[in-house]
Amino acid sequence: MAEYDVVDLLKFAHENKPNDFQSAFQGVMQDKISAALDAKKEVIAQQMMNGAAEEEDIDIEIDDEVLDDEPEVDSAEEEQETES
């Protein structure tokens, strides 16, 4: 497909060449959409890379005592368990 620009669109419209106009229009739109998609892909890739870097920086400290302790049970729950 030949490279077209907006000037070609206007020329084909003025010369009343609908087939050439259609080809030029499709070429121009394809180029614009392709450029917009490429730009969006770059933005998304940067967001993903920045998000991955942020996740790596997260430090989680776990208190061993909390893991060793049994969960607290209300006295009402204990009575229900003993009655069952």
C-alpha cells in the first residue's frame, strides 16, 4: 500500500476519485491508529514496569509471636462449643 497523507485525501476528493480517496483514507487512518496503539503499548509497559518495581520495594515483617498464639475465643462461643 502506498504512503498517503491528508494532502492526498484532499487532492482525490477534489479530483472526484472515490477509489483513490478510499485507499488514501484507509492508509492515513491505519497509520494514525497504529501510532496511537504503539504509544498506548509504551504507556502500559511503563506502568507495568513501575508497578513491578513498587511491589519489590514492599517489606513485610511478620511477628512470630502472633503466628504461635492461638486465636482468642469469646466465652459465649466456648459455652456453645461445650454444649454441642
